[in-house]
Amino acid sequence: MTDLVKTLWDHVQVLLASFATRLAVDDPTLRHELGRTSNEAFSLRAYLALRKRADGGEVAVTIDVQSDGIRLVVVSDACTEDVTIIADGPSAAIPLVGNQTENEVALASWLRAFEQFLLDSEQPIRTATARLS
């Protein structure tokens, strides 16, 4: 995992955990799982899965990061288990080459947009999780 991807995960993890805590205040039956994976295609696949029961439906907030060696392409959204999009999150192409400060500024900009996305989509996600069985 590159330093930029690690930094992204470190920040996203905090934002998603805080978001899950806010949701659980109004619905203590809501369970959450925060995790990440990676493979050859994705430098990072981060997610917050929200469920009421282990064998029930799911709402997830996802972040996918792919690298072509020149940039990180980051996409995010909130969706149900059948991949119905609840809210489109921010995306970005963050340079991996060039000035490190510019790369960090681009990452910080995406993180601010992602934090705003969580705020803006909180009600639609609450509505979707309320429908879970």
C-alpha cells in the first residue's frame, strides 16, 4: 500500500467510524462492519456495511481506489446489497507523481468532499437502513 493510499485509509476509517456512531445513536439495533480489502485491480476497497441482523439486508458506503501508476482514481457511493445506489459520493484523480504537496492537497480536497457527502447523504442512508430487516 502506497503512503497516499495508507493516508487515505487512515482518514476514511475515522470518518466512517464516526458516521456509524452517529447513525447508531438513533437506531441502536443497527450493526456496522468497517473494513478494507485490496487486490491487483484495487489498491484499496474500503467499506462501511450497515445491517440490523447478520443474515439480513445491508446498506454500504464504499470507496474504491485504483492506480495506474500515475494517479489514484477514487470513487465512492452508498448503496444497498442489490447495488441500488442511494447516493453518489465524490470521485477524484489524485496524482501519484509530481509535487508531494500538490498530491496531499488533492487528497485533502477529496477527503473534505467525502466528509460532506456523508453529511449530505445521512438522511437517505438512515431511511434505507430503517427499511432493513
